[in-house]
Amino acid sequence: MEARSGVRAVSRKSVIAASLPIRRGLDENEAAVYLSLSPSFFRKLVAEKRMPRPRLAGGRRVWDVAELDIAFKLLPREGGDDEPIFDIDGQGMKSNPWDDLLR
């Protein structure tokens, strides 16, 4: 009986999550899919500091959708600069070249 209630809880969670317009945090596979990347390529971009490191919620690694959006928008365009956007600790953003234009 224990397994059945666990299945029901997962099913309810899935139904609720599917009805939300967007979730704030994504696991690694969801973050990769969100950016139309394979999980292995997404992991590579995180290791290269071109994508943010995950946040920790207990033992879970969760990627912030807002940070993924920023990182994605700052990826180089074809033929452009490919400098990583996150600092050495992966916590802060390097300066955004658009900031200078807005000042």
C-alpha cells in the first residue's frame, strides 16, 4: 500500500506542476530541456561557467529559471565573443556589455 500512495503523491505533484505557467526551479534534466540542450551539454556549460551553478534545496540541486534566462541571453551569438558570463565562484555575473549603453 505504501508504494501506491507514493505513486499517487508523484502523480499529484506532476499534475500540479503541469498546470503552473512556469516553475521557479528546475532539476538538471528540466533545465537542459528548458534551454533545448542535452543534459550532458548543459553539464558542460555549467562546468565552463557559461551556465549558472545550481542552488541547493536540502540534497536537491535546483536551477533558477531567472538565472537560466539571463545566462541564455548572454550566450555569444554566432561569430561573437565567447567569454564566460559567471565569475570564478559561479555566484556573480560579469559585467553585461549592454549596461554601458544604458548609462
